[in-house]
Amino acid sequence: MKPALHPVSLPLPARTESPHDFLRTGVETLDQLLSGGLPRGKITEISGDPSSGRTSLLLCILTEASHQRESLAYVDAFDMLDPASFQRSGVDLDRLLWIRCRNEGERDRVNQSIKAADIVTRSGGFGVLILDLGIPRNTLPPISTRLWFRLQRTIRGTSTSLVVITPRQNPTGASTLRLELERCKSDWGGKLSGMRQPLLEGIHSHATLTRGPHHGRVALHCRL
């Protein structure tokens, strides 16, 4: 899936930080909305239902970071990453540290993944760290507020952009940016030989900034 964004007119403030304080997402209109990109040394939260564009946006971020020769880390709470699709999208797997959490029970996996993210952050040297909590059943177990704010303190002052993928927004105030993705409609095309149902060819969604320097949204079209 390669997303293409259509610009939306927004009253964007002047940027006061250095470009080096941000990690570009690879999507120009989204970087404008975020006043430069994903902030380094802080937590960005991306939430949304399955098929809302979360994975497509994540691939854009990792591909752009690969092009910038950044070191990448991916904490996979539910062991769902598909390396082949990442590589096809342009992610440099040689620069990617993949941490797979295999504890029994959803709560244990989530807690283990947050602790793994804390360890990776303390090791330093990563441009982007993805903490993927996109649980298959779309209901994330409650997470200790203490763990979230410990992670916030650990990331502060580093050059790492920490991106947390969740099905629903985290009620704590640990994240600096919050993006909520909402699926609007689907594109259906022709049928494969022997199939009765049409093929899903694309997804239209909105990426809304609900926490950050201002509020706004961009349109996202993910072609499959």
C-alpha cells in the first residue's frame, strides 16, 4: 500500500524549531500539518481502527527514515510485522531492529513491549522507534500510567522519534502529538478470475491532529 495525500487548506503557524528537531513522515502535507514532522525526543501517538490507514502511514514513516539513513527500531507487541511487505515499500531491513514480543496474554505482551521500548530508547542511536500496540481484536488492555510517563522521561532529550500505534487514543498526557485516523470510504474494482466479489483497491481516510501545536486534518488515500 502506498498512500497519496491530498492537501487541505489549513492555517499553519510559523515553525520556530530547527528542521533537525523533526523526523519527516514522507508525506508533505502531513509534515506541514505537524509543523515539520514527528518531533524528536517526544512521543507521537497514531490511533485508528483496522483499515484506517495506520499501516500505510507507518510504512511511509519508516521508508522516509530509511532514505535519510536513520537507524530504525520496531517493537512488535503482537508479532504481526510482515518483513516482505515492509521491504517492498522501501524500508531498509538492514537498518531495522525488529523486537517480537511472545509472552502469553495480551496484557503481558503490552507491558513487555513498553519495557522493550524503554530499553531501546536508553541504548540510543535510533532515529525512529515504533511501538506497535495495534492489537488484532482492537481492544487494548489498560496500561499503567507509570509506564507511559517513564517512557516519556526516557525519550526526552534524545534524537529518537517514538511513534506509538494504538487502536484507541491513550487517556494519559504522555504523548506530544496525537493523530487519529478515520476510514471514510473504500474503492472497489474488478474481480479476479473465478471470484464473485469485487476487489478492494483503495481506502480513503482522514488523519486528524487532535493534540499538537494546533488542530487540523489531511486526506489520505491508500492504494492497495
